[in-house]
Amino acid sequence: METISASDLERFAYCPLSWWLSTKSDVTSPILEEGEREHKALSAELSDIVEEESRARNWERVVLWFALTATALAMIGVVFRPLENSSEWSKILGLLSIPWVISAVFMLYRSALAREERKRAQYEQVIVIFAIIAMVITLNSVTVLGVDPEIAMIYEVAALIWLIGASIALYVSLIASQAASEIRRKKEIEGEIKYIGRRESRLLKSERYGLSGRPDYILSIEGELVPVDVKTGRKPKGPLFSHILRVAAYCLLLSEDEGAKVTHGILKYDNVEHEIEFDDEMKRLLLSKLDEMRGLLRTKEVHRNHNRVGKCRSCSRRSICPERLV
């Protein structure tokens, strides 16, 4: 079975003759070139989101280990510290606990704002908060213990150094997270980015249906994979049939590739987003169009299927089309 790409399917749905001509010659236009540049820019921005969020997660893990280590050091210090002036030490150690209280508030704030892709980090943040609570309790409980001061001081100083390290890691994590969030707001992207459709990205392919393609990107939203197709250039009043069919093709490819049920895809025109439902009826329509294309590949008898001047005018292959209306 000959494999048909999702982009060829879209061209066919737009106009069979336009699709046929695209298989015979490479035609470019300023609109197509601009669209390619915009898609490259989109891929770069999506990559920035993934990299910055990965960086933020890595630094959050650093915070975790700093917090746990500082807690352990402080607890050891408590074991070895005698108390000559409990009132003074209570004040000093109370001040040392302040950064941990601030850290706890920060982690709670980050957890409240976290998107789905940050759930793993949230579990780590919970551990950090417990470590913070332990640190506060430990540092203040020194007022009721009495042991060797010199050894204890070494551990307490080490714990303070680790506190500073944790604060720096928190700052770096926040900067990386803010950078990713800014791009997300600009592009209005929700959910975890699981795939970016660059030239070097893995091609999704279905041997069963003879279909292939690379979505612009794939999101994980509430545990479900959702393919996204972004259209540049003019923004129509509603989703075009050819664009809908391409999103449906990505849904089918994704369900085949991942073996999971895909219920819908997303079609984006600039800042306007359309949810394209992928059900049995849409699947039947998609497969019928693929069969129709294969039939034309066998007969090689392909003609324009519309009388719309505007559609011909917008076609990038109109200059070589023998049946053009304009």
C-alpha cells in the first residue's frame, strides 16, 4: 500500500488537481516560504519551552537535595550542641529558619501554578516542604538540648551554607520557569509538550492505513495525547475542511503510533483555536478520502472539483494548472 502524507491529504481535500500537480513538480511562492519560516520559528519557541521547563525541573531537584542535606546537617548539629544561653540561641536559630519558611511559601505557590507536566516536580516539592518543616522544628528544638558546642557549630554553619545554596537554586528554577511561561502565554499553549514536528523529528507512520505525517506539536492534556496543527497566513472565519482532515489524519496516526484512544485534535489560526473531534464518523471520512486518492493514483485522471474563483486564486499551483479559473 502506497503511503500518503497528511500534507498531501490536505492538498487533495483543497483541490484534487492542486494535489496532483504538487506530486509532479515543486512549486513555491512567497506565501509558502513565509509559512515555512513561521513554522521554523514556532518549532524553535516550542523547543525553548521544553528546555526551560526541563531546566526548571532539574533545579527543583537540586533544591530538594540541598534541603534534605541541610536538614540532616542541622539535625546532627542539634545532637552535639549544649546550650549556655538558650534565649540567645533561640533568636539566632529562629532567624536561620526564616529562609526555610520563605522556601515553603515559594514551593506552595509554585505547586498552585504548576501545569500538568509539573506533577512529578510537585511530589518533590511536597518532600521539600516536609524537609523545611523538619528544619524549622530542629533548629528551634536546640533550646531544650545540651551537648558539645564546637562540633555542633560546624554542622550548623554547614547547614546554613546549604540553605544559601537552596535559595540560589530556587532563584534559578524560578527564572527558567518564568521564561517558559512567557512563551506559553504568547503562544497560548496548555499541557505538556510531548513532540515537536521538526524535520529531524520522528515521522509518525501507520502501515495499516498507509498514512504518515508530523504534527506541528503534540500535547498531553489531562492524560490524553492531542495533536496540534498551526496554520499561518490568512485566518478564515471557521476551520477549513482540508485543514480539519489533516488534523484528523494526525489523530489517526497518533492513535496508531501510541496505541491510545485519541478523541480530538487542535487546529490553530494565529490566536484562534478550534477543537476538531475525532470519532468513528470522522475516521470513516478520512479513510474514504485516502481510498479516493489511491484510486486517482491508479487512473491518473485528476481534475479540478470546484468552481470557486477565490480558491483558485489562493492556490500556490495556479500558475501551472491547466484547469485554473483565474
